[in-house]
Amino acid sequence: MASKTTVAIDDTTRKRIKKLAAWLDITQGDVINNAIDAYEKIVLQAPLDEVQKDLSESLDAKIKRIFEQATERVWKADPEAREVQQRLMAGPDTIDDYIIKEWRSGLNE
């Protein structure tokens, strides 16, 4: 039996729930129920200290960790992409640095 309740969420979260509901063609309530079900499974399967660590981890740290994990997966699946990305990361910091390094003034020649 469904019941109605009021929950305060920020506008960004409200929009995310609405977008997911439209994309998945389900109700916003179903989006929330599915999210809680998934989160509950994660919490119940993980050791308590891991859950507490995850809850205390800052959003920036979580995002960084997720990107690092995704990068590792991509690099493992596509070694050529890894090589290209590593060459790009090793290059100059800005386009200005590159131009200064490669610019030929004609004075040295």
C-alpha cells in the first residue's frame, strides 16, 4: 500500500529524479524506491567500516575515485587509448606553452 509523504530535497536532486523517471518511463516514486533498494543492498553487503568510510568521504573524493576507476577500466580494455591519453597528459600544460615551445622566431637560425 502506497502512502504519501513530504521530503525536502534540493532542486538539482528533484530534477534528476524527474529526468530518470521520464527516461525510464516509470514514476518518480519508483525511481526513489529503486534507488533506496539499490543503496540498501550496497549497505547491507558491505562491512560496516566500509559503509561509514563511504558516507564520510567527500563528494570531490568520490568523484575522483569513480573517474580513476573508470579510467583504469578503459585503459585495460583499450591499451591504445591509454597510450594516447598518457602522451596527452605528459604534454605542455596549456596551448600557450606549446606555442612558445614550438614557435620559430627565425632569430636563432
